[in-house]
Amino acid sequence: MFKRLRLPLVVLFSLFCCELLGQDATEESSLLPALSQSELKSRLETLKSIYPDWYERVSDGAVHRKASFAAKLLKDAQGADPSSDGFYPILWESMRFSHSGLDCETGFSAIDLLSSHYDVNAPKLKQVLLEAFGDSSVSAKDVQKAAVFLMPAIQQAADRKDYEVAFALKETGDKLAAKLYSKSLQKDLAQAKETMAHAYRHTYITKSIKNGVDISTVAELVGHANCQMIASPTMANTPNCGSLKVAGRFTSTN
């Protein structure tokens, strides 16, 4: 399935505007908006005055101290009001020190807690965190701990139809699998790649046709010999494609 794409996925992404792959614009979110960079910077300065001793401890660069600080911040955030000024920056710093402290479990917990209240891209944040474990200086033991969180992160990105991040996570996973010499993880990643490519084709075809792209053009882009291969019964009178009676394979609105 993946090999049948005539154009690389990155090209298809550029041809297909992000609105078509994202959530419908009419959907309302109950999440709080993410902080701007300037607002976050201001709140982080305040945070440093609240935890001066901890910031002093981690200034020496010791990984275990950063991991301890990340866990401390996560614990404090779990008991805080999500709408308070400190909630967002506390979790942001927890993520940051989890990254440099190589504590994937704490980092992912901080991301999940933040994304449950604020409109942030959780899979992207997790991908950035996991990238730290691809460094050659990271021990196999730490990589093994991080690898446990990889496939759920890919699934989360795919569920959001954020395939760009999902494929980036897969590439990060390839590095972790290579460091671990893990054939089972490599197999899982290869299967995830094929599944995501298939799901991407579903989304691309369905949303393109729904947004008025000519069906023959869509068929050409995805590598089908003719548009009958993607037509549904509801398209029986589609221009430029004759009388279509093929059962729909790409009729999902997801």
C-alpha cells in the first residue's frame, strides 16, 4: 500500500492544505488557549523566584537532579488549579527538565496533564521529548524505558490525524530501535508506518473530494489507474468518471 503512492508523503502534505487534515473548524474546544511565548517567558521568571533552591541545584547539569526537579514540579502541578498563573509554567518546566533529565515517564505525565486543560499539541511535545533518547550518550537502559512510551505516542498522533508528527515519531522510534537492536520494535514501527500511510490515503481522498477537488485529479495524486477505484455509490453521477457503481472504500468522514 505504501509503495503505491506516486508522490512522497511530504509532497502530498504540501499539496493538501492543513485545514483538510485537521479537525473541522466548527468544532468547539473546551480547552484553555496555550500561552504565548512572551507570556510563558514572563511566568517562568516568576517561577524561578518560587523555586530558587531547585534552580540552583540543577545548575550543575546533573541529570538525576533535573529528573528529581521535574518530578517535584509535576507533583506540585497535580495539586494546582489549572487556571492559575503557575499551572502552565510549572508543567512546562517539568517537561523541560524531564527532557534534559531523561525521565520520559514524568515528561509524558506532564504533557498529558497540560494537554488535558490547554490546547497544546501533545504528540509533538512527546516527539521532542523522545528525541533526547536518540543521542549516542544515552544508555540502553534509559532508551529501553523511553521506548515503552513510543507506540502509544504514535497512536495518539494518528488519532488526531496529525500524520506529520506521527511519521516524525516513527523516525525517532527507528533510532531507538537501532540503539536497542530490537527487531520487535522495528517490526511494530514498520507496521505502524504502513497503517498510517493507509489511513492518510483515506483522509486525503475523502477530505479532498468533500472539498471539491476533481475526483480524477485525486485518483492521479494517490496513484490509482482510474477514479473508479476510489468512487462510492453516492458518486454515481460524478463528472469525468463515467457511471460509477463501485462500493466505497474511502467514504469515512474520519
